[in-house]
Amino acid sequence: AGVSIAMFLFIAVQTLQGGLMQQAYGSYAVVLKDEFGWSSTMLSAGYSLNRLESGLLGPLHGWALQRFGIKPVMQFGTVVMAVGLMLFSRLQNPAQFFGFYLIAAVGASLSGFLTVVTATVQWFERKRATALAVSQSGFAVGGLATPLLVWCFDQYGWRATAFGTGVLALVTLLPLSFVFGPTPASVGQ
């Protein structure tokens, strides 16, 4: 039962990460272009910065996972992502756009993909490849939240939605991070 719960929680973390950050970016780009008149090139550069950050942060992220463990890295990343999303809701100019999005992206990286993959590898010895594939399906499931995000834009505005997603990340991912504690093997299972 513990393995099933862990798998569900790994998927939930990836779903939230995918839905709130990666999959949501295209929807934010549309409203930012409409509101500020920013070029597609500038908005694309923001997403490219996210991918660049992820690549450059990788070695430091791996070191932090080894040095401090999965749970503290995930908790720190969750707080950073939530703060970044809340700040993103207040942006007014391109410098803030790049800065606030970068903060959210760093947090999403620290609490997302590599952290979940590391936890999955530590939790599963048998059927590890299956566990990795299933846990990563959460990213795709997060894309199903895009229509809900756009609906929130229409109902509440993109700023309130961005702030709300920061709060959502904090109140969901922070409690989920407590699951990323001792592995079954470390407690003799």
C-alpha cells in the first residue's frame, strides 16, 4: 500500500509542476502579449531562460539532493516557486517578467523533475523503469489543467490566477513533500 501511495504522490507532484509551470506558459504568453504588447520573441526568450536555468542548475541540484536529501530540496523549491508565481502576478515590465519567471522556474526545478526522479529511483528497486514512466506521466496530466487555467484567466484575470497558483503550489506541494522522507529500504522494507 505504501508503494501505491508513494507512486500516486509522485504523479501528483509532477502533475502540479507540469500544470502550474511548463504547460501553463503558453497561456500566460498569450495574455502577456495582449496586455503588454510584448513580442513573441521576448516571450519565447522567457521560456528558453527556463530551460537554460534547468540545465545550468542540474549539477547544483544533484549536489543538493545528495547533501541535504529529497525532502528539504523539495520544500525549499516549493517555497521559491510559490514566491516566484506570486511575484509574477505583479509584473509590470520585461525585467520583472524575466526575473520573476526565473525565480518560479528555479523553484519548479528544485521541487520537480530531478527531485521526483531521484525519489522514484530510491523508492523502487523492482519495476523501476515502470515506476519512472508512471511518475513522469504526471507532467502530461498537468497539461489537462490548461483549460481550467484559461477559465480562471477569464473569470479572475491572469494576475489573480498567477497569485492563486502560487498559493496552490504552497498548500499542496509543501504537504506532499513530507512523503519524500525515508525510503522503504532505509526502514527495513
